[in-house]
Amino acid sequence: MTIEINHRTTGEVLHTHDGGSLQGADLSNADLSGSDLSGADLRNADLRNADLSGVNLRGSNLRGAGLNGASLSGADLHGARVSTRTDWPTLFCMVADAEGVV
């Protein structure tokens, strides 16, 4: 399955994701709403100001990802792996176990 990742305001295609790694990808301001990114490798990805509403992030790796300013309304983060370096949006609250699993 291929997902086209568009700029949140201009609609310009930023990236085409075919299931491979998105580690370190610049997805800032991307419109990913409703996408299935379950199990995706998003380590150190820049997701600042991205629209992640309704996104399936089950089992994804968000260690070190920048999520400041991102919209996570309705996103499924069950089993996602995070770290102390994961940069969450202001006032965002989540609980992870000792191994960094949500």
C-alpha cells in the first residue's frame, strides 16, 4: 500500500510512503490524517505541526520523533515505542511502561 504524504496547507506532495522506513524523514506540516502507519519506523522523524488526526500508529517506533505542534486527535498510539527524546505537543499526556511502550 502506498501513502501519498501532502503538505498540510498547500497540498504539495512531500513524500510517497510504500511501507519502508520513515526514520529521520521530514514530515513537518504533512497531512497524514486517517493514514495507517501501524508498525512504521518513525525514529527521529520530524512530524512538527503535522496533522496526525485519526492516524493508526499502533506498534510504530516514535523514539526521538518531533511531534511538537502535531494534531493527534483520535490517533491510535497503542503499543507505540517512545523515548525521553520523543518531543510531544504541549499539554499532551500519555503513559508508557518502563520499556517506552505506550
